Amino acid sequence: MEHDHKISGIYYCPMHCEGEKTYDQPGNCPVCGMDLVEQPVLSTATKYTCPMHPEIVRDEPGSCPICGMDLVPMTVNEEEEDKTYVKLLHKFKIAAIFTIPIFLIAMSEMLPDNPLFKLMDLKYWNWVQFVLSIPVVFYATWMFFERGWRSIVTWKLNMFTLIAIGAGAAWLFSVFAILFPDIFPDQFKTHMGTVYVYFEAAVVILTLVLLGQLLEARAHGKTNSAIKELLKLAPNKATKLIDGKEHEVGIDSIQKGDLLRVKPGEKIPVDGSIKEGESTIDESMISGEPIPVDKKTGDNVSSGTINGNRSFVMIAEKVGSETLLSQIIEMVNSASRSKAPIQKLADKISGFFVPIVVLIALVTFIVWAIYGPEPAYVYAFVNAIAVLIIACPCALGLATPMSVMVGVGKGARSGVLIKNAESLEKMNAIDVLVIDKTGTVTEGKPSVEKIVSVESRFTEEEVIRRVISLNSSSEHPLAKATLLYGNERNVTVMPVSDFEAVVGKGVIGTLEGENLALGNKKLMEQVNAEISVELHDRVKAEQEQGKTVSYLAVDKTAVGFVVISDKIKESSEKAIRRLQEEGLEVIMLTGDNEDTARAVSETIGLNGYKAQMLPEDKMNEVKRLQHEGKKVAMAGDGINDAPALSQADIGIAMGSGTDVAIESSGITLVKGDLNGIAKARMLSHQVMRNIKENLFFALGYNVLGIPIAAGLLYPFFGILLSPMIAALAMSFSSISVILNSLRLRKVKLD
């Protein structure tokens, strides 16, 4: 069952001319003139935005106040989303209906013994072209002139500046030619005494540009397909248990703590944990992994994932915007609107491009007027217009955002969430990958193998009771493992006072007058606890096998230890080998002891490791690598990783980790294994290559087309580029960029 998706009311420009800026009303981008695009979310209000200026958000459709482009709805509702496309399609049909006759009339002049002239003289056919051109200019494509005028007034010159000047000049010249033919010199006149008119050039150019806008509107719908698919995952109803009875309720009425029954085949409505029962959950839509996951009582479940063939009762823990699905959608939306650093190059080029093109067009006119063959002014006029038209930089503006939108969507479907376009670009330049151990290389689900007493005055049960009681106030994964161990043995938890978690070392507290400390060797040194030779040797033996060991000290004497093992993820070794083959150096920084770190490093073939690292140590190590000139990516999942994640050139959070780690990162891996980093690396490489290809397509047409349009080949080969062919080439450059960007949807990341 699909959600009644509503629209966000947040609009943005697909060209991201002003970065992540959004608008609350639809319209046109004030910088480039493109239609604003609406951001799809699970929301309740219809909003519109500019595809070029995401900061423009409006409650109603209209045009962007910056660039004049049509605003587009930010919605997954197909009818809403298609409004811009349908409107442009209608205008295109009108334009085509009137343009085709004008084109045929103009082309008929090339026919020997023109049959049309037997019906009427040429000057009357010129009037027919004028009348037919009015609906094209003043209805179907009038928005281009509005956008062009706005760009000149605000001096934010863009593609519509050139279109408005070029097509407008051709149309106005033609109007004056039929109204006041006597003011023109003979050079501008045909052998029949009429002035050359260019109604067909103007309307064909405008119609072709409209066709390009139509194709772009359809393409923008495809680039948001990943978000639309994610939005479709959210159900709109759930079965709530009230006093033991089932009630069907809307998704918006669910609150934290509610008990919900999820039946076989249903989508899980919100994030929570299983209270009763067990099942198999298909999480492929969020994690990108096709194999269903077995879930039992106490396990977490996520909104939008699909229940298997068993019913269970869950507790709602995260609702609305707090759910993983909502956070994924927001992250994908934000990343799609963000601007990659490489786009700054395109922006700079665009900023200088339009004035330079106008200058080239003026020079073209002057050169042809002085040195061109008769009628020199006609050649000058036509070639100047051709320069203006073929140089339109619309494809240049599309090159980066189209690739970023498609790439971010592709990543979301594969369990790789990109926070912003800058992170996507930086990932391609990484030299060193720094990884944490627990939850990154290993499963992050440690289990207690044994708790040992080495003091005759404490039995094993007494050591267990102290360990469990002290850890009852801690939220560390290792503490949870010991609590589970104690629950299985029905250990009674005693109240602990003066509890304190010592970051990177362990925990301390007071129990029945005893000063307890549970943690690594650094903590023992901090509390001045004495460690016997026997205890040290037994702990070292366990650590050499790659296990984590915590000492228990009672009143400054270490009396026992806890042995915890954390299985290495099956995907870790394969993923690290793949990254190393791509030239990455992979280093592990862990708070664990030297022996455990060495064992893990040797098992999975790391380039290096450092053990007993505190949060500030990890951050300083990242700084050291950066000072050596290396680009560093850091992958981690805990609060203790957050400083290093923020310091790194690109932070990668494992989705199984904490909110702090995810917030500090540029990339989040939903499944939380190292294979996701390999996917992110491949995605970054593919997107950057795609952007460079797009820039080549965009600039290639301009670089080659402008000299030809200016008539550079005419003295040698007699070749001139008509304004209509120039318009077709300009549109084709945009189509090339769009089609090339959409190829990213088929890229294989595994």
C-alpha cells in the first residue's frame, strides 16, 4: 500500500546556480532561468521550486524571480510532477502547429517556379508568416523573452539572454521589414523588392529551444526516480494494538511507545524494535542487500522494509521525520541539490561566457558588414544571430547537476547515502582510508566469552556481579554484551553510585563502598590499579588471539577480566582487497589493545594499524596524514569516531552506528560494511567521469560551433551555419548531456 504522498513546498534549481538555496514558490531560476524543481518529501503541502535555484520555494506554480524559469512541483505525485512537462508539451504543440507552415513558406522560395507565388506575391506571404509567428512568440515561447529580460536587468546573464537577443532581433527585424520596407537599403531587399525576413529562423529557434526544455523536464523526473521509489516504500496505514485489540490507524497518528502489529507481507510502518515474535525482513530497499534478514525479539526494524511470512508485534521508537527512511530521503534530497566543487568551473565559464559571446556576435556582424559579399549586411545579421544561438550555455549548466542527481539516486538504491555533492567528488581523490575496528571491520555485536576471577577472595559469580552492575549504567556496545551475558545467568544487578564513563578507557563507579574500575590497561594506570603477573599473562594470551579484554579492578587491585570477541565481517577482507587494488592505503585506528589490533590487521591484510587510540589520537593521526599531503577518508560508527570523521577530508559513517557519527560524515553506508566504501568509491569515480564527459559535450559544441557560426569556414569552403541549424546543434548538446547523465542509472557498483 502506498503512502498518500504530499509535496514539500521546497523548490530548487536543477542547475544549483546558488548552491543549496531553495524557494517556497514555483517559478524560474533567477540566475539561469530554468524551471524550479520541487523536492519530493513525505509532507503535506504542495510547493514549487526552480530547477536552477533550489532556494526559490513557492506555494503556487509560477516563474523563478531570479532567472525566470518555470517553477516545478516538489512532489512524488506523478500528476503534480508532470504539470510542468504537460504545460511545456502543450506549448510545444502550439509552437509546432504554427512553426511548420512558416518554415514551409520560407523554404518554398528555394523551389523553381514557386507555386505559392501564383497564389499571392511574396510580400503577402511575409504577412502570413508574421501572423502565424505571433502565437509562437507571444504565447508558446514568451517565457524565454521574460527570462532573457530578467537576466539583463539583474545582470545574471544566461542561456536565455542569448536566445532572447538572437531570436528577438530576428523577429523584430522582420516586423520592421514588412511595416517599413522603404527604410532599408537595397542590400537587404530581394529581387522582388521586399526586404529579407527571418520569421522562420526566429520561430524555429524558439521551438527547438522549447523542445530542449520539454526533454529536460522529462529528464528531471527520471533523475528523482530514486527518491520517488523510496517515498513509495512508506505505508499509509498501520495496525495499532489498543487494550489488546487491533485498530487500523493512519501513519501520522502513530506515537513513540505505541504497540503495532505487522502482518505477513506488510511494510513496517515506523522504526522500532520487535516486542513479540520473530520474522524475516526484506531490507533490500534500504540496505541494497538482496538477502532477507532474520529478526527476533529485541531486534530493530526500519520503516519501509517488508515483513516476511510471520506476524509480530513491535514498539514504535522513531516516527515521522525521525525514521531511517525519512532521513535517507532528506539526505538524498539535500545531496541532489548540493553543488560539487567542479561545478564552480562551469559557473565561472558561464559568468564570462555570455558577454564574450555577445562581443563575438558584434565582431562577426562588423567583419561581415565590411568584408562580406553582397548583400553584406544580410550575411552579417544572419551570422551574428547564428553565433548567439549556437553559443547558448544551457548544456554547460546541466553538466554537473544532472550527473550528481542521477549518481546520488543510484547510490541511495545501493545503500550508499551521499550527504552532498562535494563528498561525492572528494571520494574520487582519496589516497588513504582510515577505518575503525568495532562495527566497521567487525560485526559490532560483541559477545562475552567468559568472565574470569584471578583473586581467591572473589568467586567468579562475584566478579560477574560487579562487572554487570557497573556496566548497567553504560551504553557502550561492550557493556551491552556483558549485560546480555548477565541476563542469561540471572545475575542480580546492584545499584552503582558515582558512575563515570571514561572515553576510550572504560567505566568507574562505587558499589557497596568498593571503588570499581572496568576497562583497558590505560584505565588501570589512571586509577593506579595493581595488575599481577599472572593476570597480565592470561590477558595477553587472550589478546594475542584477537579478543578484547577488560580488566576489573576493586579498590586499586585488578581482580579479574572479561573476554569479549567480535566476529570480523565476512565482507571486510574482500572489500579491503578491492580498495587496495584501486590504489588506496587502508589503515585501522582502534581503541583496542595492540595484540587484538595486530591479529585483526593480519587477518584482513591491512596496510597498517595503530592500537589504544583515544578519540583525539584518531583525529591527530588523520591530521598527520593530511599534513603529509594525503587525502584521507575516515570510516567509523561510534561517538568516539566523530572527531576523526569531522577532521577527515571525507567522513564515512556505518549505518549501524550512532547518530553523531552519521552527522559528522559526508557518506553513510546503510548496511554498515566496508563493501559499501568500495561502492561509494566506484560511484564517485563514475560520477566524476560522467561530469567530465558532460562538460566535454557542453563545451565541445560551443567551441566548434561558434567559429563555424561566425563564418570562419566560408572563405575556404563556402560553408555557413544557419541560425536554425545552430539552434538544433544547441539543443542537441543539452540532449547529449541528459542522455549521458542517465547512463549512470545502469552503472554496476559491485
